[in-house]
Amino acid sequence: MSHENESKTKLSEDRGPGDLSLLVELHKKEIWDWKQKESEWVKTENLLSGTKKIIDEMGAKIIQQVAVIKTLEYDNGVYKKEIEKLLAEKNK
């Protein structure tokens, strides 16, 4: 019988609250429940850590892309002025 099946079995009615085997079974079930909760907490913590890492990486990429956009906008302005100057010289 697996531990999961053991924890789902009904406790015998003939054992009293002071019966050691009853207390052991109750504590085993409680320990199993806490281990399951801990497992969920660890999984959630790992998911949170991974999400934070992704957000940090995306934030860095956004900052990098903003710098690239500013550079391109500046270059576009320079090229626009050069094109206007060349067109003005051509039309003279």
C-alpha cells in the first residue's frame, strides 16, 4: 500500500485519542500534507524567480532598443538634412 493510499484510509474507530498508532498515522498524514504544501511553495518560488529573470532581461532589452531608436532617429535627421542640401544644390 502506498503512502497516498495509507493517508486516505479511514482511521479505526476502536482506537482512542491516546493510542500511539493513531497519533503516528495522524502525524504522518499531517507531515505529508505539509510536504505537499512545501512542494507547491517551492514550485511557485521557482516560477517567480524565472519570471523575475525574464522581466529583468526584457527590461534590459527595452533600454537597449530605446538607445538604438534614438540613434536611428538622429541618423535619420542627419540624412534628411543631407538629402535636402543635395536637392537644393541640384535645383540651383
